[in-house]
Amino acid sequence: MTEPSFQVAAPRSTPVANPLFEYLLRLGDDRLVLGHRLSEWCGHGPILEEDIALSNMALDLIGHASSLLALAGEIEGQGRDADALAYFREAVTFRNALLVEIPNGDFAVTIVRQFLFDAYSVLLWDALSRCEHEGLAAIAAKSLKEDKYHLRHSSEWVVRLGDGTDESRARAQQALDTLWRFTGELFDHDAVDDAVAAEAFIAIDHDALHSLWLTMVKDVVQRATLTLPTDAAMRRGGRRGFHTESLGHMLATMQIVARSHPGASW
Amino acid sequence: MLSPDEVYGVLNSVMDPEVPVISVVELGIVRDVAILNDAVTITITPTYSGCPAMREIEADIRTALVARGVHDVSVKLVLSPAWTTDWIGPEAREKLRAYGIAPPGRAEPQGLITLTRSRVAVPCPFCRSNDTRLQSEFGSTACKAIHVCNSCRQPFDEFKAL
């Protein structure tokens, strides 16, 4: 464990100093935050099987985050390891999309959020597993296998909830309507994406990814007899460190042990 | 100094801490053994990305080799090529079955998938019946799912194909 280091977000006008580091933080933080959110269900699942499922998926996601943040730390070259990046950064330096930090809500919110993210993640890993950055391609190929299992699980639940009872259907539709506004950000393309394409040969076509994602989501939403929201007022900001208030609360819980006992081992 | 075969012999005695009937070699996670003078480097690959047993396995490998007089041991972790249950051989599969864990089926091809999976009944490791049902897609460890046998009424773990 390296010494804790605290930093605030860079001013907006500053060009991205280390785009590959920034890019890996985005990938790593998405999974770290969602993994922590899922772990909050441990011991609270609606049924025993689902308690185990959500905890297992949390474990996989935190594993992916660990690999990604370790690689980010290497690229940064400041001696920060995965733990330093996970536990000793403030909310404003987190680069996760807003979708993954949205509180768990009821089971429908958790499952719909998971499905929307899984579909995105599987498509992204498939593309990244063929990228020219060897380290990232290896993480992508490995994570893809695990996320495919998650996607089947979450998509089956979306169908079951949507095409279930009046209550589960209403909650699933409500969850979809609430979360939809956070999906646009997943497919944003900015200077960081341009820079990693130029410098590290990580070129993701976000428009193509978005259209594949939409096809997949539409198919499941239709099978779930739910209605795809048409509200296009997308919320964004996570990739630049502008988060909802709930991220800070989540990080306080997630980081308290590491910060109270820096460098502890057991 | 041990020969590569002898090192593999030692590694064959290091059991998976979660499934203590098959060794780390049988599990397919030992990717390379390199010996240079007195130093031994073992390259392993994780089963699941978040598998908490990996740290345990690394320590167990080190302990086993130190016990055989090898003091300069490095354990290196690689992610590529990604681990697959197809690397678990027929003998190890039989050991899993005898232990009460249904061995993994064939892993899916790389790349994208259809969302609706074709479910093939997993044969019961106890009575070999095919009349079984999936109870839970996730189980006691990242690598397992839970099924129930309709014939002998026994719940059992399945080593998930990956």
C-alpha cells in the first residue's frame, strides 16, 4: 500500500495529461462502484439465491476493477496501486458513469441497472478484447466471459419482472423510466477517447456500440412486455468527476476501513 | 535443484483450497514453470477475476516449494490466455464427480452470445440421473452453480463451464 494521496479534479480547460490512465480509471471506477453497490445487497437479497447471485457478481466486478486499477496505477507511474486508487481518492476524482452509482432502490432498480450496464459492458469488452493494448485486451477477454454470465442473469430477471405480476411489472417499468436518463453517458465520446485511439490504439466506435446496445436492450424490453422510455434528456458528468450526491455517501462507507487503518494487512 | 518435472510433481500436491480434491495443475491454472539456477518462477492464471482463493493458492505454492528446499520462488500472475474449464482434464473431472461436484460442460465459444441460453440438464454426480433442475445460477464460490436432482433428491454443485 502506498501513502494516501488526495487530489482534486483538474480544471476543465486543462488538456488530459495522461489519457490512458484516465481511460482505465473510467473502466475501473464503473466496476468498482457497481461492485460495491451490489455488495450492499449481501444479507439483504429478496431470496437466498439472489443474495448469492448479487454477491457473486459484485465479486467479479471488484475483481475486474482490481485488474483495471492496478494497470491504471502502472500507467500513471506515481506508485499508486489498485488499493490506493480505490480507497484514497475523493468523489470528484472518480470517473465512473452516473448510472452505476445510483442507489440500489428496490430489486427492480438493481436488476434493471445491472441489465443496462451488463449489456454495455459485454459489448465493450468484446471490442476491447481485440484492441492493440495487450494488457487491456487481456483484462477484456477475461472479464467478457464473466460478464456474459451476468448479462444472461440480469436479462432473464428483467423479463421475469416485466412479464410477471402487476406489482413487479410496475416496478420494473418505473426502474427503466428512472434509469434511462443515465444511459446516454455510457456512449459519450470525448478527448480522452480520441487520445487513447491515437496513442494506445484503443479505438472504440461509440456510435456502433450504442446501436448494438440498443438492439439488445430493445429485444429484452420487448420480451419483458415493458415500454422503452422516449425521454431523451440525458444526465451526464461522471466521466469528468461531476457526480450525484450519493457517490460521496457510498465512498464514505467503502473507504472508511482503509482510511482508518492505512497500510493494514491481515 | 529440482527438475521441471519434479516442480510439477510438487505443484500436483498443491490442492485448490475451495475444491481440495484437484490440484492447481489439474485445475489448469499453472501456465508455466521456469527454472534459472536456484530460482523457480511459477506462472499462474486466475480462475475468476475476483477469486479470493488466488492469494491462498500463491502462498500454498510457495510453502510447498520451500518445503522441498527451493527458497527462491516467484509466483507470477498472467491474465492471457483467459482461463477456461476446458483445461480441466478427464481424470480431474472424475475426481470432481466423486467429490459430489458435477464437472463442467464444454465452454462456450469466444465472443458474443445469445441471451436465451439452451439449458442442458446437468447429470447428478451422485446417481448419474439426467433428471435434474437448476436451483441457483450462482453458488458457494464464483466457479459453482447449484442444482437439485429430481431422482435422488440430492442438491449438488456444478462446476460452471467458463
